[in-house]
Amino acid sequence: NCEEEYNKHTNYDGFKLFRAFLSTKSHLFELKNITRSVNMFRSEENNIQIWKIHSQPGMPAEILSGPESEKKLLKFFKEKQIIYSTLIEDFGLQMRVSGETLRYELLDEWEDDILTQIEDFDLGKYHRYNTIIQYMKLITKNNPKLAKYEIIGKTTELRDLGILKLGYPPFNNKTIKPILLIDGGIHAREWIAPAVAIYTINTFINNPKWRSLLDYIDVHIIPVLNPDGYEYTWKKDRLWRHTRSGPYKTSNVCGIGGAPLCYGVDPNRNFPYHWAESGTDPCPCSEVYPGPTPLSEPECAHLASYMYKNKNNLKGYLTLHAYGNLIIHGWNYAYRTYPDNIEQLKYLAEKMAKAIILEGGPALELVVHLMFYMKQLVEVMIMQQVWVLNILIQWN
């Protein structure tokens, strides 16, 4: 996550996506060390990103590598006799073709749409952050008895952190309606998460069956929890993951002299409960840097403050990520550590998975039953959910 000195879009031409089967814990450790050493001095061609990895050997890992770092990666595969395959030959080309342009710069030229009516909002494409805010404001304007747009705080770069609250007034003043909170986009590059959050808003507004639920519950949706990082993926680096705080000094914690200043924090790992204990890296150039202190990121602090204010009503929480067909329950800061309601959470996850499949969606792995999956997935580390479960909410 080091700040590039050139003033242009990060180029991923020639990058390859590999799938490798790491058969020993030593392989896992060495791959992480290679990634760290490369990314300390990352350039357009010298760049490794681990997209999927398990804490136990024998499971496939997916690794994106630039042309220069590819030499080091393939040497590692060869020396350790690691079986691998190439999933994508040219990631940059595929990314640009799927974006219907052969120029990276056109992402930045895709200006915010000026919405005057809700019908102009295209659910079939990705949108800039300001357009998403306009959409939520229009939803509120068109549905004043049902929707309310609010700002829960400011980001590092002083953008509004917007939330849309959906729900009909309670049947009487004594009724306290439970709240379901949904957020997306905490990791900047996961564009599909905000898109799903927006689609969820649209469905609650326009589907009578869904809308009828709002007599009994309130649904609060934050489509983009990391607006600064999200905008940075449009303007500079499509694969940026972190917030945009910093810069952070690296020389004392990264183990390599002369390291550059690095920017951003993994906001998913910035929550207080068991902060920085496992699945993180104190080096600010790491993709799993948890920040200098818990809740150092204003986005995380504002979410925490919102949750505390609503803790008596907040009964459910769903955070959207990509990629993988997984339903993951939080409580995973350590192996064989389970919440008291693990069986209930497993039952709920199974019902969710079946409902998705019935609607034509893919089969999902149920990672809620940590007895079977924790050993493989401890480093998924949805610490955002871990903190929420332990401090506030039973269902997340």
C-alpha cells in the first residue's frame, strides 16, 4: 500500500493470477515473507497481492503478481515443488475489457452522474460515491414516510459517511423496532459490495413483500463504509484495499531499512476487540495493517459510535465482502473459540444459503460452524464482526 510517486493510474498490464497449492506451513510462511519484501518497494511491475490464502496447508491460494515479481514467485514455486496454474494471463487487459475501455484514465473521466430523478439511476453499473449519495437522497425525497438519509460522520478526506434508514413508524409510541444494519465497501476495491447494498435498498423500496417487513423492523444501510478508498480505486488504483489515512513511517516495524512511507489501514482490522492479536501485520505497507491504534480510522470510529447509540435496538448486522461464495460468522480471533449461540448462527446461515440457492444463486460454504472451518479460515479475520458480536449484537 505504498504511495506511488507517478501521477497516473496504476497499470496492471501483464499481471497474472496464479492458483498454488501450498502443502506445508513453511510454504505459507515463505510466501507471506516474499510478498512483504516485494511490496515494501512496490512498483508497477514489482507487486504481489495474495487474494486467497488459508492458515492451514493443502488448500489453494490465489496470488496476483506483476511481471517483475513473477520471477521471484515462480522461482519459489519451482524450488519448493509447488503445484500451480495460471488463472488469468493478463489481469490488466481483462480488467479494462470488462470495464468497456482500453484506457485506465477513462475510469477517472467517468464523472459523477447528476441525478434529478430516481429512474435515471442504473442498477446495472458501478457508480462513483457522490452518485451513490445522490441516490440515497432521492430515495428519501421520494419516500419521506419510509426512508431517511443521514450523515454519521466525516472520513479522513472529509467526505460524508452516509447511511440510509428504512422503516415505517412503529404502530404505537411504545413499540421499539429492531434494527438490521447492512454495510458494504469497507474494502475499497470490492465494488460489488456497494452495488449489492444499493440493490438491497432498491428491493426494499420496490418489492411489496420486502417493503412489508419494514412495518416490523428498521433496516439501516451504509453502501460505502470506506468512501476515500473507494474513490481512490476510481482515480488511481483499481485494487486499492485500505483507507487513505497516513502516511505511516515503516523503518522500525517492517524489518527493511530505507522503506518508503505507506498509506492506509485495513479498516476491517481496526476494531478494538482483540485488536492486532492475529491475522495482522504491524508493517504499514502490509495489506493487513490494523492501524496505529484501535479505531484510528474515522470511518471505523463513526461506525462504532453509531452502533453504541443504537445498541438497544440493533439486533442484526450483515457486512458485505468479495470475493467467494461464503457466509462467514465473525468470532474468529482464535482457533476453537466459539460464541454461546453458535448453533443458532449455523442454523441461520444454512437458511440464508438455502434461500440464495432457491433464488438461483450459487452454492455457499457455511463458515459459520467454526468447529469445521476455523482452522482453515482463522486468517479471514472479520474483526469488524468479532467486535460487534462481543460488544453489541447477537446476530452478525
